[in-house]
Amino acid sequence: MRSLTFIAGLVGAASAAEPFLNEPDTGMETFLLGTNWTEGTQPQLKDIRGIPDFDFAARQKLNNQEYSFYRTAAGGEWSYRNNLEIWSKVKFRPRQLSDVTKVNETLKTTILGYNFSAPIFIAPAARAGYADPAEGELNFVRATASENILYTAALYASKSIQEIASAKSNSTVNGPQVLFQQIYTNNNLSITWDYIRQAEELGAKAIVWTIDAPASSTRHRAARYDTTNSNSATSALTWDIYEQMKNQTSLPIILKGISTVEDALLAQEKGAKAIYISNHGGRQLDHSPSPLEIAYEIHRNAPQLFTEMEILADSGVRYGSDVLKLLALGVKAVGLGRSFMYANCYGQAGVEQAIQIMKKEIAQDAAQVGISDIQNISSKLLNTRALEETVFLLE
Ligand SMILES: Cc1cc2nc3c(=O)[nH]c(=O)nc-3n(C[C@H](O)[C@H](O)[C@H](O)COP(=O)(O)O)c2cc1C
Ligand SMILES: *[C@@H]1O[C@H](CO)[C@@H](O)[C@H](O)[C@H]1NC(C)=O
Ligand SMILES: *[C@@H]1O[C@H](CO)[C@@H](O)[C@H](O)[C@H]1NC(C)=O
Ligand SMILES: *[C@@H]1O[C@H](CO)[C@@H](O)[C@H](O)[C@H]1NC(C)=O
Ligand SMILES: *[C@@H]1O[C@H](CO)[C@@H](O)[C@H](O)[C@H]1NC(C)=O
Ligand SMILES: *[C@@H]1O[C@H](CO)[C@@H](O)[C@H](O)[C@H]1NC(C)=O
Ligand SMILES: *[C@@H]1O[C@H](CO)[C@@H](O)[C@H](O)[C@H]1NC(C)=O
Ligand SMILES: *[C@@H]1O[C@H](CO)[C@@H](O)[C@H](O)[C@H]1NC(C)=O
């Protein structure tokens, strides 16, 4: 796909009249035009510098239908844009002259008790086969093994649950590789219970139940190619089904797509050990909140939830600094969806490079902000005044 159009339109009257940038100008195109690169061909992996570069690169390699499926979002894509733009509303409050020399050794974390090298993970996303028809999601399994981060496999992956499980490493630096399995509920729940049983038998350590896709979503960009949703049926989604699901498995069930403090509190009341705040990368409901806004709503109304349960997050994360902002509010680990799908256009090496870029940026930016221990970030690191204007407060 050749289109190099960066300026996707003007932001509405509510925000400043700045053009929306799908990727900021990283200098990639200027650089490439000074080399033997030609438009419509994939740049060399060594010339990728930041996560946004992978989006540019994927547009060169994928055809329009494939790229549109990865890139698409709901409605006017305002949530998609907000996911990318909201970060700039929250400024850092860097503390100088603190000893940050060992901050790069504090990236490691646990998710539901499992050790990982960094507080980032690959979010579940369908159809990795567009980027790499032969290896598909196996690149995610292998790259997360070598980089020792979490991979949450999607139910609608290009590879089967068995193929993904058999690619797992038996010997990461923390022992056998840990994967989580995402599921959608089918209206015929016995099909769902079969998937869950299969995932558990194949060694998945948690079920990630996506609860923010109760129906098909409005996705114009992808509808042109008739490739909108992976999960197109109206799904069975109720708290009662959550109770039934708990009976079907001994694995923890992480609720993916929690968007309000009320639902976060309900999840805790129902016994959830972990929740996953997300607006599905803006792909489900336009004008749904970004993870920074959801995390802030929880921070203001029920901050205890961040310590009483584990809260994962994704949507719109492209830089180490984005991750730090969520961690500062108490989020345990942060996922990226599209960026890893785009990186997979370079196969396993691309996915590994994307992980390395994120790790490096998190450590560097933590040092810049004056954090000596990433496991102990204070919300005082952030000036959240701009979020205060719109935050919802419980009575
Ligand atoms: C191509 C694509 C497919 C996706 N498929 C699923 C899916 O099958 N299940 C799911 O829970 N989320 C799915 N998601 C959402 C991701 O898990 C994640 O919430 C989102 O991509 C995060 O936003 P980001 O792309 O801005 O990082 C998908 C996202 C993309 C981009
Ligand atoms: C472009 O140059 C690089 C070396 O800088 C080389 O590896 C690559 O094969 C060249 N590509 C083309 C299409 O000529
Ligand atoms: C952290 O950085 C120091 C030098 O700045 C380096 O010696 C050390 O190996 C790094 N540690 C990790 C875990 O990357
Ligand atoms: C891990 O071990 C299992 C069982 O011993 C084996 O079937 C599988 O192929 C091994 N995986 C890898 C990636 O070597
Ligand atoms: C996880 O890390 C902790 C602390 O570094 C260690 O005590 C524990 O044995 C590790 N667990 C596994 C499964 O590697
Ligand atoms: C539900 O799926 C099961 C297979 O898991 C099948 O045997 C059953 O007939 C299905 N029920 C309905 C109502 O379609
Ligand atoms: C869960 O299983 C228990 C014991 O088998 C049963 O009593 C209970 O009704 C079940 N709950 C649901 C919601 O299915
Ligand atoms: C965490 O940071 C605070 C200051 O922000 C400090 O007082 C406290 O000792 C730190 N805790 C740990 C365990 O490092």
C-alpha cells in the first residue's frame, strides 16, 4: 500500500486546530528518500527508530484491505485519535538530581504472579497472518519468549490454539513460557467452554475475556473491504455468564474492556483478581474513553483498586512515556495492539525490535523523569489538572 498521507483530517472544534497526525513526523520518510528506498517497498528493519515507524512501514508492505483491517477504528475514529492525543494533556513533573543510575534494572515485574522482564505485553489481536502469512502469531510467541514479556493470544488468531501452544518456549529466563488466552463468548456457550478447556489443557495461565464487543462495530475504513470485525455476532455478555465461566475453569479470568470505575468496582465485588482497561484501540465504540482517562477515573474514585487487584491497560500506547503515565496511576502492565501487528511485517525480528524499543524508552524516560524504581512510581509524577476538568466523580 502506497499512501503516505499523514494528515488524516482536522481535529474537531473541541481541541486546538492542529492537524491529526497518525504518526508524528519522525523524519523517517525524509531519511528514506535520501537512500535507495522507493515508495511502496518496506524500509529495512535497521532503519526503524520508534514504534510509529512500524505503522509507516506496514503501509508500504500490506495491501489496502490488510492495512485497513489493522488500522481501522469505530465511527469517525475520534476515540482512535483521542487514544493517541490524550497523552499530551498530562505533563510530567520531572524531579531532578535523584539517582536514576539503576532504573534500567527495575523494569521487571509480575503479572498475576508470573515474572516478566518489563511491564508491557502484546495485546490480543486477530489475524497476524496478514503481516506474516507463514508464521503469523508464532512470531509473537517466539519474540515474547526471547524478550521475556507476556503474550496474550487472540481467539481469532491466524494460527490455532494448538499451533500457538506448541511454539511456546520451555526455557525462558523465568522457566516455561507463560501465555494468556483471549476469548470471546459465543452465543452457544458450550463452544466457549470448549475453547477455555482447550486453552487450559494447553497450558494457558489466564483467560482474558473480551467484554467490550457485544455487537459488530461501525468501522467504515474496513467495511469498504468487508473486513470489519473478527467477532461479528452479537455476543453473550452478562455478569451471570462471568459466574458460569468461573465454574468452567480454574484459571483466573481477566475482564478486558472495563471502561468505568463502576464496572471496575463490580468486577472486584464479583471476585476478579485482574481487570484490563481498554477501548479496544478505539475499534468498538467511538467516543469511548482512553485508558489514561479510565485509569484517572479509577484513581479519583477508587484508588484502592490499583493495589487490591491488578489492572492492565491498552489503547493508543506508542512510547515509553505513555507507559510511564499509566504506571504512575497504578496500572500494572500495558499492552500494545496495532504496533506489534505492524512490526510483525518484519517477522520475529521486527516484533523483538519493537519490544526492545519500548523497554529502552521506558527506562530512558523514567530516568528523565527522575524515577529510581519503576515499581514505585508516584502519581505525583504527573500533572493531571487537564483530566480533572472532565473526570466523572461518583456521588
Ligand atoms: C487488528 C486488530 C485485531 C484485534 N483483535 C482483537 C481480538 O480478537 N480480541 C480482543 O480482545 N482485542 C482485539 N483487538 C484489540 C487489542 O487487543 C487492543 O485492545 C488494541 O489494539 C489496543 O490499541 P492499540 O492498537 O492502539 O495499541 C484487536 C486490535 C487490532 C488492531
Ligand atoms: C539499498 O541499499 C542497501 C545498503 O544500504 C542494500 O542492502 C539494499 O539491498 C539496497 N536495496 C535496493 C533495492 O537496492
Ligand atoms: C543498565 O545500565 C547499565 C549502564 O548504564 C548497564 O551496565 C547495565 O547492564 C544495564 N542493566 C540492564 C538490566 O539493562
Ligand atoms: C516444549 O516441550 C514440549 C514437551 O516436552 C514439546 O512438545 C515442545 O515441542 C517443546 N517446545 C519447544 C519450543 O521446543
Ligand atoms: C520470580 O522472581 C522472584 C524474585 O526475583 C523469584 O523469587 C521467583 O523464584 C521467580 N519465579 C519464577 C517462577 O521464576
Ligand atoms: C452448541 O455447540 C455444541 C458443540 O460444542 C453443539 O453440540 C450443540 O448442538 C450447539 N447447540 C446449539 C443450540 O447450536
Ligand atoms: C457453579 O458450580 C456450583 C457447583 O457445581 C453450582 O452450585 C453453582 O450453581 C454453579 N454456578 C453457576 C453460576 O453456574
Ligand atoms: C517509593 O518512593 C517513595 C518516594 O516517592 C519513597 O518514600 C519510598 O521509600 C519508596 N519505596 C520503595 C519500596 O522504594
